[in-house]
Amino acid sequence: MDAATGSERALCIANIWKARHPDAHLTVEVEPTLANVHGVGVDIAWPSSKGLVGRIEV
């Protein structure tokens, strides 16, 4: 797994989940070394090396 793609993977999964479950409340949190998706039943995380920080609620 390429650690540099964690934030992109988190956003992709959140977009796919939201398209399939429009009423779902999702949160994508990106930290300097980790990208998380919350609200899909289990938390999903990937390593990230981009150094980004942010939170998106979908």
C-alpha cells in the first residue's frame, strides 16, 4: 500500500458510501500521518504521508 494515498482513499470511500447510503453521516479526518473515515459502521484508516490536517463532514 502506498502511504501517500491515504487521504485520497478516505475521500473515495466516503464518496462511494454516501452515494450508496444518502442518509449516512460521515466524517473524514486527515492528520499528518493518518486518514480516517468514521460513520460507515467501523472506522477505516490509512497511513498518509502528505502532512495534511482537516475534517470534512459529509
